[in-house]
Amino acid sequence: MYWNVSLFSLMLAAASLPLYIHLPRYATAELGLSLSTVGAVLIGIRVMDFAQDPALGWMVDRNPRQIGRFAALGAAGMGLGFVMLFSIPPLLTPVVWLTFSLIVLFTCYSLAAILFYGQSTALASNSGALLKLAGFREAGALTGVILAALAPVALIAIFGSEGGFTAYGLMLAVICTLVYLRTRPLWTVAPKSTGKLTLTDLRASGGLRLLGLALVNALPVAMTSTLFLFFVEDRLELTGMAGGFLVLFFLAAGLSVPVWTRLSNRYGIRPVLLGAMTLAVLSFVWAALLLPGAALAFALVCIGSGAALGADMVLLPVMFSSALERADLRAGQAFGLWFLAGKLALALAAALLLPALDAAGFKPGAVNSASALQTLTLAYAIIPCVIKLAAITLVFRLPQKVLSA
């Protein structure tokens, strides 16, 4: 079971951070769109998610016997969305085709992710099993992020820019198909929770506080992910090294997961989460001070920030799942809100930062002014640092009952 959990999580990961890492450059270079346009499309889709994700969760909760079919639909739709986005020349105007492709991809991703995380309490018999399942789930997610983030770099080197992205879309579609076929046993276990989800119950369980924390805490990673390639190649002038830094970042995250898990079992979630968040703040500050060519120093930044991400990925969803289980609340709608928070963070990062870079005169791959590069540094490191400090404040204010797994 645990390996199937890892595989399904690997598939889902391709539609999360890697998409936001590569989409801005792909849309500008291959589709001829501006950074502001890409940001506007992403925030527009997130507005749609305000209604869509809770509705998908409601649909899952109302039809527990259909979760296998929903999983098939989610995986198939994700594969189709990847092909539409990267492998098929636009059949409509570029901006309309981009929007339509992302709607298909993100809708099916939401359905599959809500099913998957909502199924956690059904697959785990107790809190210890839930934490173990979370470790396998996040290890699979981080493996998927590494593969999906690095694949375009390798494929572009082999096939060129256009051919590389075409191969990338097809590769991800094949992965979606194979993973679904292998992980069908996950959907034979009936969901546990029977209680309905109301805003009052969600607030009483502590889930509403955790949703707020999830949104604020996801913003810094969303910002750095959106601007990662720009910071490495244009600010640090380390052309061609982005792939290696991504490997370091996600390897650090993956290897840190069992460490954070053991530490939280021994010392409790609050001190461990605060320690990881402090590490993230120090990493952001260090990144802001780097000079062009500082490859070794930035590698250490990637290791530190990646390790901090590992704690976020394993501890926060476990806290949320435990809160729902203690209150006997159905997980479908709740995780619809959870994923809405994460996707909203990614969209806000793109919608706010990409137009700001445009306004500052920043051009990817071009010679940029000192002012434009300062704006990039502010957006990549300083603003995320401030937001992370706000997330630390929210963790301090969490009641003790919410901090148990």
C-alpha cells in the first residue's frame, strides 16, 4: 500500500511546483506571451477554484463508492492536460489555449489530489500509521517534483526547446496512465469519516486555523519556485546550473522528511515546525546577500530551504488530517479547501510578482538593469522572508490540541 501511495503522489507532484517553475519561461519563449499575461491567467484560474475545489470535495464526499472512477478521471484528465499544454500546437489563440489547457489540467489535478489526501485516514489505522503514510506520500511527491522539474532541462538538451517540451508533455501523460493502473488498489478501501463538514465544525476542530497557516506558509515557497530560474540565470548569472540546484533542493527536502518525522515524535510538532521555518528564513536572507557567480553559497541555500520544505510537506497535512479525524469530519470537502489554499498561494505568487518584474523592466535571458535585478532579489528572497515570519507567528498562536498528530 505504502509504495502505491508514493507512486500516486509522484504523479500529482508533476502538476504542482514543477509546472510553476517551467511555465513562465515556456509561455514567454514558445507561446510569445508576456509575464503579466501568464500571471493573469493563473490568478484567473484560481478564482475559478474558489468554487470548483470545494464542489469537487462535496462530490467526492457524496459518492464514496465512485472514488475509483473519480481517480481514473483525475489521472486521465491530468495526462490530457499535459499533452494539450506542452505537446499540441495551440489550436486557438495562445492565451486562450493556455487557459483552456490549464483548466483541464488543474481541474483533474484537484479531483485526484482531493481524493488522495482525503483517503489518508481510510488507509491509516492510527496516528502512527498516518505519520508513516505521510512520509511515503511526501517522499513520492518530492521524487515526482525532482523528475518533473529536471526532465525539461534534459529533454531540451536532446530535442531543442520546442521538441523538448513536446516530449515532456507526452512523458507526463504516460506517467499518469501507468501510475493509475498500478495504484488502483488504493481506491478499494472505503472512507472512514461520516460526519458532514460545516464551517462551524471546521473552526472547532482547528482545521480553519490550519488552512490559514497553510496559505500563508505556502506563499514563500510559491514565490521562490516561480522565480527560481530567473534568479539563478539572470541574478546569479549561473546559466545551465539550475537543474543541479533543483536536485539539491528537492533531495534535501526528501532526505529531511524522516528526520523531521522522528524529531516531531520525540519533541512535538510545534518546536520542530518552528525550527524548520527559522531555517527557511535564514536561507532567504542568505540568498538576498549573494553576489553573481556564488554557486557554492547558493547550493547551501538550496539545501537549507529544501530541508525546511520537507517539514512543511510532512507535518502540516498530518495535522490537518488528524484534526478532521478527531472531529469525524468528511475529508473530501476539507481537502478541497486545503488544496485551494496551496494553489492560491502559487497563483498569487505568479499574479503579483510576474507583473511587478514586467513593470521593473526585467526580461528573462536579457541584459537587465540594476533596478530590475534588485526587484528580482526583493521578490525572490526578501518578501518571502517577511511572509515566513508571519507564518512563524501563526504557529506560535496555534492551540495545543491542533498540534497533535
